[in-house]
Amino acid sequence: MSKRKGNLLVATLVAVIVLVLVLSCAPAQPISPPAISTPIAATPAPITTPVATSEDAAWAKVVAAAKKEGVVTVYSFYYVGDTGRALAKAFQERYGIRVEILASSGRQTVEKIRVEQAIKQPVADVVNAGTSSSTEISIAGFGENVSQEIPNLKDRSVFLVDPVYSPKGDVLFTSLDYVTPAVNTNLVKPADEPKSFKDFLDPKWKGHLLAVDPRGGGGGVFNIIATMRYFKILDDDYWRQLAPQMVYFGALQEQFRAVGRGEFKVALDASVSTILPLIAEGAPLKLVPLDEGTITQGESTIVIKGAPHPNAAKLFADWILSAEGQEVYVKAASLSSMRKGVPSYIIPAAKLTPKKIVNRTWDAAQASNDYLKAGVMDQIFGKK
């Protein structure tokens, strides 16, 4: 090898060694990790708040107008005493609207409404009454159809039974009630309790069976007679035989007090709602289900046509069917709610387990009014 080639080889080796030493002494350069795609954030679930509709806007106007009216007048047989006060207080706290409750029996209410409508000077905005009276008011055309307007009737599946009772949509059930005889437990021992309506034909009951005079209609035993007649369970001949056994009383609530005091043994036309307050006070009364069946009847709310405070009337009808309104009412009155999910407040002593239920339908209620007009009650019991 020539001297020149040897020197070149040595220089090259030296350069390589120097380069290796330099690289080994240089600080390490970080290695970038492979790119990772950033995950796309999940799209949040849409807010399910219902979009406001024209119906909502219309109802908001009703509420605003009701507040300006400032008062609603209610004719009622059921909203009395502590129950009425509880309802009025809760409604006023909710909306700032005063509730004026005028106590009135079913028959009195029907006659008042007839007069007010005839002279075109209505006083009542809302009527709260039993099935017979409500049916009569509806048939006469004095009720206002609010069933398509009030919000708490948009979903009727939340109720145990459909609260819209009448074909016209003006009679709205507030609660369901059972109608059956009640006995004074001091005078009628368990072994002597009637099992059937036909037991009352026994002479031992003569003069001890108290009832509101059925010839005037307006509920009570009239509902039992008319409904049993409509469904062909007890015929006219049975009631003709029973008539001499009965004692008539003018006021429904007072007859229960008379039985509670021991002046009579049986109130023929008691119900859970009417007798419960007396049982709560300690009256020795007991509801007795009979073989022929226990009548159901609806306590109803009707907005009256031409009401002086029409918007407050609609708002009250809506509220009494709401979960809040039902809770306030059934708690104050110790009843069971029409609405699912609202607890029952019936005291144990007033609970009733019917042997059979006879549902007082719209057709049955309408027939009872036809019987009254045709004088059927006079034919059975004789004219007053």
C-alpha cells in the first residue's frame, strides 16, 4: 500500500471515531409519540322540556284572567266545614284567588241554578254536587264544556276512572263514593246486621229505617232506588213493600246524626263521604254492604254557563283534578283520590268492601231523572 493511501485510511477512521464520540455525547432527542386521534365528545341528550304550544299560551291567558277576576263562587254539598276551608286556603295560596263556598244540598243547588239561568243572573261559577243533581244540570244545558280546555284532562290515564262523565263534557268527576246503608252499632249487633235489602222487609225494622224522601230526588235513597230499578235488581214492588217501614227525613246529614244518636237504627242512604265525618267524631256508625250491590256515585264539578268569573271557574275545575288539588281534598275529607298515585286518607272505621259494585253510569243517572219527571217515585211511595 502506498504511503498516501495509508494516510487517507487513517484519516477516515479517525473521522468516523470522532463522529461516533460526538453523537454519543450529544443529549438524547425526545421521540414524538405517534399521533392519537382525539375522541369526539358525545352529543348531550336533548332537553325534553315540551315546546310551548298555542294551547299552553291560551291556558296562560285563562290563568292571568282568573287572577284578575280574583274570586270563584262554588255551590257545594261536599266542600263544607274543615274540608271547604282547606280547599279555599290551598287554592288562594296557589293562585291568589278567593274561594266563596255556599253550602247547598243537591236539590237546592239544582233549583238555584234553574232560577239564576232563567233570569240570566248567575251567581254560581262552579257547582260541586252528586251524580243526580249534576246530571240534571247538564241535561238542562246549564253546564259549560271545559273538558278539552283544562290541562289536567289532557292525559286521562292518570285517573282511576275517566273523570269526564257526561257526553257534553261538562260533568267532571272529582271523586267516587259508595252509597249503602249504615247502622248504629250500639243498636244493631253484628249478628243482626242486614245482609240483603230484602231483610229490611222484616217487621222488626219498621220505623227504624231513616231516609231522605225519595219523591224529591236530589240523591240519597233516591239514587239507590233509581239505579237498582234501572239495572233491574230491585223492582217497584219491593220498594212499595218497604215504604211503610221507612221514616223520611228532610236533611241528609242530619239523618245520619239522628242514627248516630240512637234515635233510629239504620240510615238507608249513607255513603263514605257523608258518614265519615261523624265516624271520625266517634259516632257508633258502620257502613254495611248488601248482597244486591253497593251503588257508586260520582261527586262532580261543573262550570256553570254564563258564570260571573268564568276563568276562575275553569282554573278551579282544573286545580281540583290536579295532583295537588286531589291531595288537599282527599286529605281534608279523608277520602280516596280519583287520581293514581295520590294516597288514600279514609280512616279504617269508614272503609267499605262491597260484595258487588253497581256502577251508576250516565245512562242510569239520566234514567233516574226521567223517573222523577214521570212521577215514578210518587207512584211507588204515594204523593206528598
